[in-house]
Amino acid sequence: MPTTFIPTNASPNPANYYIGRGILFWTRDGSGERLLGNCTSCQLKPAVKQLDHFSSQRGLKLKDRSVVIEANMNVIIKLDEFTADNLALALMGEEGGWVPFRS
């Protein structure tokens, strides 16, 4: 009889493994959700800047406090469907019509 694993906070437990799959949607400026197409990779990278403070009251300089002064989140999305809307998102622009080339 196969072993049944139930997800818990305890480790190790194979039931806690996560295999990420899903559908990725994007919403711009309160407009409706839009499916981005096939997403081959999606990464969230937090970026935190801290200001360190050091005590100068003794001979040895000791860090006594570290304060977060800036917190950002970088999102890296790799798509393999190059539509006009996806290209506009990548270039931080807006999808419009085609502009004819004039010489």
C-alpha cells in the first residue's frame, strides 16, 4: 500500500514540495486582466536597502542598529509569445496602431 503524505509545517515531508505551474495574468492601471501567454519563467526578487548605524562610544566600533530605508520588488517574466501588447509591456509603452513609414 502506498504511503500517503499530508502537507505540514514539519520538514522533511515530500507533501510540502511545490512544483510551480499556472496561468499568468496582468492588469494595467485598473483595466481588465489579460492573459500573457506561455510564461517560461517568473521570478520575484526583493531588493532592500538598509542604513547601518554604528556606536562610537567605545574603542571598538559596533553596529547597533540597521534601518530599512528602501524596499522594492523586481519581477522578471520570460514569455515566448511576442504580441504587440507583450512587447509594449516589455518596453514600458502602450500598444497602439501601426505607424506607416514615410520617407
